[in-house]
Amino acid sequence: MALAKLSELLSSVKDNSYAIGSFNVSNMEMAMGAIKAAEKMQAPIIIQIAEGRLRYSPLEILGPIMMAAAKNTTVPIAVHLDHGGTMETIKLALELGFTSVMFDGSKYPLEENIARTKEVIALAKSYGADVEAEIGRVGGAEGDYKAVDIALTSVEEAKCFAEETKVDALAVAIGTAHGNYKETPKLRIDRLKEIADEVSCPLVLHGGTGLTEQDFKNCIAGGIKKINIATASYDSVAKRFKEVAKEVPDANYFTFSDAAVNATCENIMRHMEIFGLKNKL
């Protein structure tokens, strides 16, 4: 099946009953596991890599693997750059064929975030690609980036940003954080609903790892159309490696390769089930 654009997948969600899962991958095995999960679930999927992880997974190497995996699947799949911070990386992702890129300008004042996002949109459109942006600050840290505190997205700024940029998807901060939570997150579903009432573009939830099934369902009911999952997959693979090392004395490289594929697949299937994605082709 052909590559899908981010906007195509998100526009297919006509109500607040489910959301598209967007899953970070960092090597061939994780990409294979993600595709395997989507095909088992018979559901669309987004695979992504964050700029903050590129020290471990250079984009010029991983990007073609992600593209090849996406082109050899039977389900709709978008290939996405997560948390792009530099024009150099964003341009490389577009040249590799990624169907969407995220520009994270949340550290800038509103007007500068708008201006920089418009530049990225102009570049992405020349490649036929979509753009996700962020307003407010999702807490924690993505990859090698410095951790930041949560700054809730304001309704007024979200509306202004969406209208000014015409961005294809907007990540909002409602109390989530990247990485593993050190304390129970306090989600502002009320703020999410207020933003969803004023903003027409699809809304994105970052910092999904560690939320409960009910948290996810509340976010979807409140207007979230795309949910990012990264740390949960990395943790699942690491846990499986430890189990294999302990339980399989003659384990070799290929044993661990299979373990990475299967642990990724199982984690993604579990989340896709929660997101209501089964049989959503």
C-alpha cells in the first residue's frame, strides 16, 4: 500500500472514538515490529524518529530503513520526523521522503514560533509533505534534549497559532511529559476540550508513556487525534533483552534481534488496542 500523508490519516478520524498511534523507532528491528503490529491490527500507523535520538540512530541511515519498511506493508503508513529542531534535519527528512515533519518551536515566543513554523511549512509543502507543530511545553525531555517544565497550552494562543500557520497538526500541552513519569500526571482534559472547541486542525498528545488506559480514552474523547508513544517501546525492548539474557543461555545476536521485533510489536499492539485502532483500515 502506498505511503500515507499525516493529514490523510488524521482526517480519516471523523469523531472522538479513536486516535492514530505514532510510534518512535530507532533501528530496523523496531521498524519491523511496528509494521508487524499494524498489519496484525489491520490499522493505519505512523512511525517516527525524534531529532533528539539521532545520536544513536543517524537519520541518513535510519531514514531509508523506515521508508523501505513503509513501502513494503499492506496498511496505510506515514513516516514522520518527531521533534525536529533544526532546518538541516527537517530538510534531510523531507529529502529522504518522509511524509511529514514536526517543527518544535515551543521554546520560542508565540510570534517567533509562528514565523519559524511558517518557514517549515513552506519548505515541507514544496516536498508535498505535512507539518506538525507544538505550542505550550510538554514536560520532561525527548532524547538528548534538556528536560523542561510543563507549560499548559493556552486556548487563545492555540487558536491564534492554528489560524496564522494553517498547520496540519498541533501538539498541545495538557499536563503530560516525555519519558517515564516520576509522579502521577494531572491531565487537564478541561483545557483540551476548550482548545478542541476553538481549533479546527487535529490535536496531538505527546508524553503518552505511563498514562492509564482511561487517561488515553479521556484524551481521545476530549479531541486528541494523534498519540505519540516512544519510551514505552524502548522500555519494552530493554526489558525483553534482560529476560532473554537471563533465560536463554545460548542466545545469540539473532535471538536478540527477534526479541526486539516482537517486544516492539507487542507494545504497539497493546497501545493500538487502547487507542481503538483495531480494524480501522
